[in-house]
Amino acid sequence: MTFRLLSSAAALAITAGAASADYSLTILHTNDFHSRFEPISKYDSTCSGEDNAAGECFGGSARLVTALEDAKARLDNYLLVDGGDQFQGTLFYTYYKGKLAAEMMNKMGYDAMTVGNHEFDDGPEVLRGFVDSVDFPVLMSNADISGEPLLSDAIMKSTIIEKNGEKIGLIGLTPQDTDELASPGPNIVFTAPADAVQGEVDKLAEEGVNKIIVLSHSGYKVDISVAENTTGVDVIVGGHTNTLLGEMDGAEGPYPTMVGDTAIVSAYAYGKFLGELNVTFDDDGKVVSAEGAPLIMDASVAEDEATVDRIAEAAAPLDEIRNKVVAETSDEIVGSREMCRAEECPMGNLVADAMLDRVKDQGIDVAISNGGGLRASIDAGEVTMGEVLTVLPFQNTLSTFQVKGSTLVEALENGASQMEEGAGRFPQVSGMSFTIDPSAEPGSRISDVKVGGTDIDPEKVYGVVSNNYVRNGGDGYKMFVDAENAYDFGPDLADVTAEYLAANAPYTPYTDGRITVKE
């Protein structure tokens, strides 16, 4: 794989010798917003009004409105797009589904977005309602939706929009494994991304479009692969892996990441950044310069007052639920994506322990949870229900079932199979321990599995608790679909966790070596 980042000097040199037909466009972009309409803390969780007033918060719709108004005022030619996953993440989504997201995106003037996997969390019906409510196209190229009547006439693979007299082709991508990650139903078939993109590029080229932007909710590595395995793609606006690109701490690569002549950008998640990429095309539609940065939405960005008022109005029905203090924690409970999808993490232990504690008198031996179901950390001090719901927003219920030890090992192998990609299937557990060798081939990474301190017996039947998403095959856990004595309708996982925190308050976060990752 080859990364090439054009320097400002090189870009200037190229531009200086180019014809007068050069065309410049600024691409403003967001991704993985996850219903963070209110400001968030540095932990990507709830931020109090006091902390916001003290300048310690980030993001929120009101800051984005201001930042976008500023950008539009200083830019001659711009496009505003989103890389998917507007849905899910806070009580706002639980209460309003896609309605508030549609309202805010319309207010901000988006030109297009792609479908993220979480847009399918409540099935095609809720997604259709969102698509009908927005003033812009929602795109998805790598899915056959012809068999799904709710969406077949609503979502396009690609579209053409005109900006300053030039045609821009936009193509959408969603994860190929969306059927494992969400609830799209049985009528949609997801396909390989590069093939789907190339098919749309070729169609757009036939219509005379030579400036192509892919809105890709597929992850940074897939975006690089798409760039390597297609021709004619100029820019990929990413999402899904919450990737931060740029020169700041925590960035995973340059902004943009250049693969041949294709510029790849991504702006982390949760509205904490607004991506701004300045691209110049030559007369043939080739990118001759691409530079920019994700702009941080910190306290230096004023909040638009009308938007603050609207979000406060929308929050009113939620306040009684989320402001309730349910417990106290002595230290931050770390639930970061980076940790919980790669190793034992304190939030994973809390949630798995809470699950097992709730059903331990029902013959249940172990708990297994997907690290991707943990969406935030909780800071030290009082813990509100709102914070718990931000960590566990999916309204998953406890599921209990029985499987053989060999099936449990198969499940752990699935959980560790994509850890280098930061996949959400990484297992957080209780009542068991195991070792992972990341250098081994997927499917052969797990060893030293113990249940209750005793070596696992492949033929013994164990009682397991998980969430209904995992039990029904989500995140690749297909081995649980036909489990014995399955019951998927237990209490809400967020309620179970809140009650466990309350019973153990003040709670002390911890790790104890239940998951060992070989160096």
C-alpha cells in the first residue's frame, strides 16, 4: 500500500502550471455523530452544563451550526456531507429515533450522506422515515435493496449534484457485514465495496462526471483498499471506525491520506471535529492538490443560541430519566473504543459482571459481551442514568442460553478474529478467563480458557448470559443463534448495569487479568 501526501509546496507548484480550468472545492464533513446533539466531555460522554460553561466540553449541534456558518461565509465553493451513523448513541435517539437528526441535518444544510450500519438499528421502517424527512439524498451503493419495499425507491447508489457549474458524483458505501452489525432485515443483500464503487464510477463517467467523491461508512482500512482497487475515485470521506486523521495526538494517519490520486479523510466521531478538505481538480477531474484538517469543536467555537434552545426543548422529556443519580464511582470507568475492542477494559468488566450477577442464580456460568456495545467512559463521582445510557444506548436485553464449551471457545475465537481492525466483536467477559495471541491466524488465537478457574470442557454444557444482539448472531456470533434454552427478553442491559452500580456504590473500577493478550 502506498500513501502519498501532497505538501503545500508541491500542491502550489502543480497548481501554478495548471490550466485556468482548475476547479476548487472544499468538502466539509462529519461522521459517526451518534445523536450527540448536546456537548460531550473529553470522554465522549455526557457533559454537564457547569463544565460546558467552564469551557471543558466539545461538539454538540449548536457548535456545529456556528462552525458551518463560519465556513460557508469564508468559502466560495463547498460541499457538506456525512459519512454515516447519525443514529443511536444517546437518549435523544431512543426517544426521537431519526426525527431530530433529520431536523438538525436539514438546518445545517447537508448535501448528502451515506447509510451507516446504525441507521438500520431499528430496521428499514425507521430508516425510511428518516430518508423521507431529509432534504438531501441518502446513498448506499453496495446493497441490493430491490427486495425491500420500504427502501427500494428511497435510497440511491449514487447521485450527481452541481456546484459552481461543475458536476460532482457522490457514491455511498455501508459496511458489507451490516447484516451482522444491525437489523436490516432479510430482504437486503450487502455486497463487496470496491466492486460496487467501480460500477457507480463507470456509470457516472458515462454521464460525463469526472469528479467523484465516495461517502464510505466502511472503516479506514476498507477505504484504503477501495482506493487501491478502483479507478476514478478522487476523494473518500470515511466513517465507521471513528478514525482521526491529521497531525494531532491520537491521529491514525495523515489528513488527507493519499493512496495514488485518491484523498481519504475522516473526522473522528460524535461531532468533536468538523472535517475541512480543500481540493483542486484539473480539467480532467484529477486531484492536483488536497489539504486541510479536522477542526476541533471546542469552547473556542461559540454555540448558536437558537440551536441551544431547540436542543434544550428536545431534551425536556428526557431530563427526568437521565438526571437521576444512580450510583457513584471512585475513579473513571474507562470504556474507550481503543481499549474495549483490544483488551480487558474496566467498563467491559463492569457490564459483564453486572450481567452475570443478575442471573447467577439461574444456572448461568459466564457472561460474554461485545466490546462494540460499550460506547463511552464514565468519569469519577456521581453516575447518572444518562451516563449509563450513553455507555449502553442500544436498548439491548439480557439473553440467557446454554452451549457446549467448544461453542464458547468458537465464540471467543470470533471475538478475537478482527481485533487488529478494532472490530466491535471483541469479547468482554465475566466468570471466565482466556489468553489471546494476536499474531496467530484468526480462528486459532484463543488458549488457556477457564470457567470458574477450571479448564473449559469442550463437551460440557455451560450457562451463558449475553445481550440479545450477540445471542441472535450480531457481530459474527452466529454460533449462538441455535443455542439451547435461549431466552432473549430479559431486563434492559442499561438498567441491569445501573442497578449493579447502585448495589456496589461507591463502585471501584478494575481489571483483574481475566483476558491476557500476548505481546
